[in-house]
Amino acid sequence: MITLSLAEIADIVGGQPHDIPDPAVTVTGPVVIDSREAGPGSLFAAFAGEHVDGHDYAQRAVEAGAAAVLAARPVGVPAIVVNDVVGALGALARTVVERLGTTVVALTGSAGKTSTKDLIAQLLERKAPTVWTPGSLNNEIGLPLTALTATSETQHLVLEMGARGIGHIHYLAELTPPRIGLVLNVGSAHLGEFGTREAIAQAKGELVEALPEDGCAVLNADDRLVRAMASRTKARVLLFGEAPEADVRGEKVRMTPDGRPAFELHTPTGCSDVTLRLYGEHHVSNALAAAAVAHELGMSVTEIAEALSEAGTLSRWRMEVTERPDGVTVVNDAYNANPESMRAALRALAAMGQARAADGGRTWAVLGQMAELGDASLAEHDAVGRLAVRLNVSKLVAVGGREASWLQLGAYNEGSWGEESVHVSDAQAAVDLLRSELRPGDVVLVKASRSVGLEKVAQALLENATEGEVAGR
């Protein structure tokens, strides 16, 4: 973060200094919310969580070198006390971003946000110093924490924005006003909270409403709800996708024998071939979105194509492909799941399996609950089970309770009557089954919502795979 005195910070956040001997002391390090990450010159923001109260660790943070604590009450060490720590963190982030003058690129969507953010970061980093959201820290705490890692050298700030309700993205965009706003898609994620896709579109479109007149709204030409957002912004609109009218367009999309997408990238400045290191055809849309942002920021089509072809995954458990020494391939996509991303992952699994089928390799889909689908949950889980059968996935292992039983029921009703599908109670049962039945050449996809914790299955399968190589990195 740029250097600020404790007096300046107190003024920015509207806080009261407590136990601060010298208000001129400066914060020169990062803002942290974990006392174990505190160091010389840092600022420790204390949050009272459901299980842990950060205020109890204020002294530890100061002993580790923190200049002060941002707190909701006096804590016996140098502190700036505010009524709302979350709001204060946001106010501090807004001031820092305004002073830096960095170009803010914000993106949102129902699926693919983190993968696309990682691609944009790898493209823009080639052009100039870039800071981006780590993992999926895209809420009212994670976003300002990311923004506060920017320095005077940072030219691009790439921020992922999540929403669990109307007004959430509007709030985040006020903290870090974007010049470029990217909306990827409107899908089924969080249907249980929003009710309809139209309500989700209303929330996601708050991003383009926040753009200035000299900004740019990057919109998916292949998604009608996203494309309609053009009427909600005063900024210039740049379309991406496979539609003929897209400004940044993918043509001649195909899959390599091992399941990686390749396509011809067209931009207003020319065209070039791209072959991604990432797995799954769904990454074509993500790559085109990233290309559109890079084009807007002045990269040539040749530079963009080269960077896309070399880009890998930066965030864990998102289509991480590891081949074990014994020839079994594990695809860890267990960070999260919704109907769109589940279908995309299954199609990627099927494509990867085709390359191994001649040698007897089988495909395994180890799937669990997709959360927050509300009344659509049964139908969506049933549809995923059916799709696994239609794609000729060799084995479906449905893990968990009611929703997993719906996955298996869908597979059964689609024609999986033998041993092609099985329902197991938990991750350990899935591991035991897989360890007893996997053979060289098999490909295993592991995917569910984050709350299910299916990454444990992938981790268990890779415990002894020290000689394996993670693809896409």
C-alpha cells in the first residue's frame, strides 16, 4: 500500500485514535486480517467472526510489527476505532485507488470469473505492473484488501466482483471505480438467492452502470442477458464471443486430442491462432473475454494470442490436471460448482477421455452437491446426472446426501442401470472406491460446491503422485 500516516488513515476512515503515541507513524506494509500475516509497518484489521474475534489477536499483530489496528473497540494497543470495520476498510481502499490513478478492470459473471481474471492478469502483466484478486476474494472484504496491495508502480488493478444480492456489485464498484467493466455471463449460480436469471442479470449489470462515459463495457455477445446490458451503460461497448458481430471473436473453435481448446482469434487489429494450455471448451469464452480487455488496453492481436497460448491456472482447484506416475489423470475442479460449470467440466472430461479410450482408459466423474440453487436444485442435479450418461462418462460417483442421490437418479433414468453410477456417503467412501478400481489411463474429474469439500478426494488420490506434473501451470 502507499505510505499513509495513522493520522491520515484515521481521517480517511472517520476513526478515533486510541493508544497511539505518535499519529505521524506510517503504515508502509500491507493491510491484513490474519494476525499471523502481520509484519513491520502493516495495518491489522480486526473482524469479529462467527468463531474467532480478531480483536483478541490485536496485541499479537502489534508485537509482530503492525503499526496499528483498525478496530471496532479499543484493544489496549495502538488502534484506530471505527463504527464499522468493513466500511472503514472500503473507504481506505477507495482513497488509495483514487490517489494511485491505476486503471481498474472489474469483472463479474455467474461462472468463470476466477479463471478469466487469472487470464487477464497474465495478459496485462506482460504490458505493465498488474495487481489482481488472489483466488476468489471478491466480496466486501476481499476486494478492498486486494486493492490495498497496489503500489505507485501498479498500472492495472484487476478485480473480481461477486454478488449475493442486489446492490452488492454497486457497492464494490463504488469502492474501486472501474474504467473497464467485464460481464461474462448470467447463469444459474445463486438462483436460490436471486430467484430468477433476470434478477441475477439485474445485479450483474450494476457493474456497467458504474462505468464512466470514457470507460468500456466488455459484454458477452453470446449471452442475451449480458448483451442487453449495453442499454444500461453510458460507456462504450465492446462485444466478445463467437457471434459474427462480436468485436473480439473466436472462429474455427476446435479441441486438441487431449481436450484443450484451439481457435482463431479475431480483433479489430487482425487475427492470430490460439491453443490454450487450459482444459475444456468453456475456456474459449473466458479467453475471448480476456482478449477483449487486453485489446482495449492496447495489446496487439499477436501479443494477446501468444500470451493466451502460454497462460496457465493461477488459482487452485480449478481444472488442475495432474497425471500420476501410474498413468491415472486427476482433474481437480473442486473449488466450486454450478450447473453451467458442471456441464463444462463434464464435457472437458469427455474430451480428455476420448484421447485415452483407445488404450482402455475410462472417465470417472466424482460429483457432489451444487449449492444455492433453491427450487431448481432437483431439476439441475437430475440434468447433470443425465448429461454424464449422454457424454458416455464411464463411471459416475455421486458423493453426499440428497443432492447426490438426485445426481445418481438422473443418471439412472437416462439409462445408467448397471455399475456405471454409484452413490456413496462421503469423500472417504469415494476415495476407497477409487483406490480399489482405478487403473492406468483413467481420467478422474472431481467437482462440487466448495462446502462439500471434495478437494479431499483429489488430494487423497494424489498423495503419492510426487512425480506427476500439473498441467496448465
